[in-house]
Amino acid sequence: MKKELRYIMLVDDDPYDNFFHEREIHKTNPETVVITKTSGLDALEYLKSMKEKKNIQPDLIFLDINMPNICGWEFLIEFSQLDKDIQSGTMIMMLSTSKNPADKLRANA
């Protein structure tokens, strides 16, 4: 049985990419709630304070690899230290325009 993606988080420092991705998500399913964060730090803060602030847990996170302050790889390290309920309930898909083969290999790992 497929899990319905009701809550999707976009983590990308480019507002145009976030706008485009949110628009495409809503074309597919207008009922999907899109949570947009423009940095890995903001996304981690949101996830860490979910219970306290009664934030919605995303079913899926679209994560940009190349961002300032904390890149997607660093985000993944921090994410792996979050509560196991958050980790098991959230799938992460990495996004990048990088042409670096090392990024692709690392993402596949």
C-alpha cells in the first residue's frame, strides 16, 4: 500500500526553485501541504521543535545539496541524530544541479 504524501518539506536556498517545486506539487495534488525552508538550519530547527510547537511532520523532504551555512550532507548528519520517530516517518530525496560525479556517488550511498 502506498503512503499518501500529505506533507512535503522543501529545503532549498533558492526561492525560485521553491516556488517552482511547490507549484508542481500542487498541480499533482492541491491538498498537499508544502512546508518551505530556505536553509538546512531552518529545516532542522523546525524538525527539532515539532513536538514543542506542534509542527506538522513532513512525509517527504526534498533537500538541496548545495546550500550556504549547512549543506545537504551536513543536514543529513544532523537529521540522523534526531528522534527515531522523525527519521522513520520522513523520507528524504536529494536535489542538485551538481555535475560532480562524486556528489552522485555520495547521494546514492
